[in-house]
Amino acid sequence: MSDYAELQKNLHDVSGFLIALGDEKRQAIIIKLLENVDCSGLQVSQLMNATKLSRPAVSHHLKVLKDAQIVNYRREGTKNFYYLTHVTTEIDKLQSFLTEAQEIMKRGNHE
């Protein structure tokens, strides 16, 4: 039997991550960063072109993604290059929750 209180806590723990992923503009930024195969990072101006958003809007979305540990940046002189972080802690937590929820759902279908 699963510990549903633990499941609820795990889901709560990834809620900020899910909120960050839930916005279509942030999804567009993530996809654009995934397309940057060499992981060298993209500047805000490049993300503005991809999302059709203003500089302040892109910066806001990048901050949300950075706070959720999805995006990080490196600085070269006065330029910032944004890239997807290699920290997968939140993805791992979400994956674990989904696996457990799926197992519960499968058991429910067979009872």
C-alpha cells in the first residue's frame, strides 16, 4: 500500500517546477534551448525572436525558469548566455511521483 501523504508531499514539492513548465511562453523558451544542441547558450535577443516577446517578458520568464532550476546562465563580458541546467533533481522527483501514481492506477484497474 502506498503512502498517500508522502505522494501528496512529493507532488507539492514539484509544484513550482510544474508551474514553471506550465506556461506556453516558457515552454517555447525551453524548446528553443533544447534546439541549441551544443549547449553554448542563447542570449535574450535570440529568445525574443523565438518567442515574439519583449526583452522584459523574456527576462521574467527566464527568472521563473532559473528559480525552478530549469535554466542557468553564464556570463561572457557583458553578455549572458542562457542554457538548460544539468540539475535534474526536480525532473527526478516528478518522474518518481508519476511512476508511483501510474502503479497505483494500474493496480486499481486490475482490482
